Amino acid sequence: MLQVMLMFYKKKFTYPSHYSINKTESFSVIKGKFKIIFYDNNKKIKKSIILGKKNLIYKLNKNIFHKIIPLSNYSIALEVL
């Protein structure tokens, strides 16, 4: 089953780390700027990326533990699982 979500993020709110079990995840920036932090199986930071005007779309493989951090006062993204 395909799940499509239009997500609104506030900069001052903390969003938990998570992963999508057995599903890939596409993240498309509509407004604002985001940082996505990726973790290994021991929950140590593996890498991070910035998404915004120059880098609008990112596809995450399944079972990748990550955290989305909005860098703008408010940000909007389309997430497809």
C-alpha cells in the first residue's frame, strides 16, 4: 500500500528519529530547508544531508534509521512511503 503525506514542520519542535519498516521513503521539499541525519544500527551518526532549493528530493532505502530536522521557521515536505 502506498502512503502519501503532506507534512508541516516547525523549527522549534523536535521530531523523533524513526525508520520505515520494509518500505522506501521519498522526501520532497516544497517549502523551507531540512537537515536529515542518518544513523547506523548502533544509533551513531553515519552522515547527514541538507535539503532545500538546490537539493529538493531524497529517496531513503528501507530500514534506514533517520531524523528530520527543519532548519526554516516552518517547512513543508511531501513524504511518500
